[in-house]
Amino acid sequence: MLYRIADINLEMPAFGDMPERMFQYELSAGKVDMEIMETDLLLSRWEDLQDINLIYYMETCQVFYTKLLRFQGMMLHASAVVIDGLAYIFSGPSGMGKSTHAGLYLKSFGEKAEIINDDKPALRRIDGVWYAYGTPWCGKDGINSNEKAEIAGICFLRRGDQIITRLKPQETIAYVMAQTHRFVQPDEMRLLLPLVDKLAREVPIFEFYNHADPNDALLTYSVMKDAYMRRFDDEA
Amino acid sequence: MKHNPEFVLYSVAGKQILAPTGRLAAELNGMMALNDIGAFIWKALEEETTFEQLLSKIMSKYEVDRETAEKDLNKFLDTLRSFQAILE
């Protein structure tokens, strides 16, 4: 079956219930950019999981995002919200309120805001511009849509008292590396690190200590949008 | 001795990052940041090399007395060994 995910034409057989998760990404015809075959999958690494559909989901996720490195793309464990054509990405360890924060965007901005992936959006650098994409690998709640938006900024969430700070590029490395697929082979690591280097330098990245206050979305939105609007100021 | 090729060194946002890959990435669950001398030593360890060869390389590049260089090199190699980053 042929799909178009993150602007890549993917050829992949119908593994488990993946076709149901992927119907909005189906493509009728086109040149194949990436192939995921039965032989690419290492299902045995998920042997502690019982559900074969879940195993296919986890493994195709791992394989897709590893292959994505060859297309200047990477996974970030995050929730991605789009407003007015720009993506606001909320990342961090589990339990820090990524989905809750994305949910606050829907409350604060209504139909203007859309969550395109609530767990693992794809980030790609194309002609020097970073984009976030909805993908079928989006976590338990299944929230995703086949959309693309330029990234305004990334915000790492922590628990605490409503303080948002812009991080220096070198402060972001450990945060980003902890939330992407880094159990990769050396050749792939040689693709991932240069990508993380560019992400750290080119995309405004923040840290937000929050306690899920209803006004949090308005705060992160205004700070991140402002940084995006001024992103070329420093270079002048 | 030489360095373990399962680690990748790359300058990320101006920091020399030494990242484990594959099985080691899962085991170690972190990365190392090296300073300039550390990165220099890591690169020198790409080929099979002895402690003496390493020491003379460091002393020809950096202004340091033999005693200090030996002590610091030992310490650094021990750190690398603790991360399984050295193949003896």
C-alpha cells in the first residue's frame, strides 16, 4: 500500500491494524521514496507486548522514524498544535502535561487550534525551514491529522510555577536527545546529531514550568509567536 | 586500545557530544559532553594506539608537564572505560 507521510511517499504492506490508523495518509499513485518491508521489522524486540497490532504499531513507528533521518527528518516525543499555519510543539518527559497543555490550546483558541499529532510528530528540515507533520504514530488517544505546518517554536514542559524561559542552543541538546529515537545505529546517529545541531540553532526552544493553569496556552502562545516573528532580528 | 565505534562524536550547538548508539544507548541512557582535549583524545583513539603514544600526542599539542598529562589522561580513560567506550 502507498501512503504519503511527512511529504514522503511510503510503500508499506498492511501490517496488523495499521491500515485503519493510516487511511487519511493513503496515496493512489506516485513514486516511492521510502519502503518499509516485512524484513525491516524486528518484532522480537517487543516480545513483552501481547497485542500483535500494538507490536506492529510500535515497530513501524521505530522503523519509519529511523528511516526518516535520511530525509532530514526526526521524531520528537511531543504534542503539536497548529494555529494560523504555524506549529507550536510541546515536548518533555511523560507526565509533564504535554497533552493537557495542547488541550488548553483547544479551550483557549477554539476552532483556530488543531492538534496534528498528540505524541510523536515528525519534524523535517526542508530548504532551511523546519516543519512539523501529523503522522499515524500519535499515541494512545489516536489524535492526528495529515497536516504540515512551519514550526514556530518548541517548548519543553516541566512541573512548577508558571515560568517560561528561552533556552540557549547548547542547553537544548540533552532535552531534545531525551525525547527522540536515540537507540539507533552509528550511521543513523551520524545523521541525527547534525539534525539536532540545526534544530537547536534554528528553532526557538523554550522551557516552561507549569501547573496546568487555564491561561497557560495564552502565555506560551504569545511568547513563542513573538520569538518566531523576531527570529531574524539577531542576525541583522 | 582504541575507542568503541558504537559511540559517535559530533559538535552539536558548539558542544562536543559523545553519543552511545544501539544497545549501549539503551543501557547508558545518556550522553557525554567532551571538552577540546577530550575530543582530541577521542579522535586519536580512532586507530589502535598505546597509552605512551597518546601521551606524547597530547604533550606535543598542549602545554602540559608529563606528570599532569599522565594523571589526567588516566582519569579520562577511566571515565571512558566506565561507559564501555574503550576497547582494550
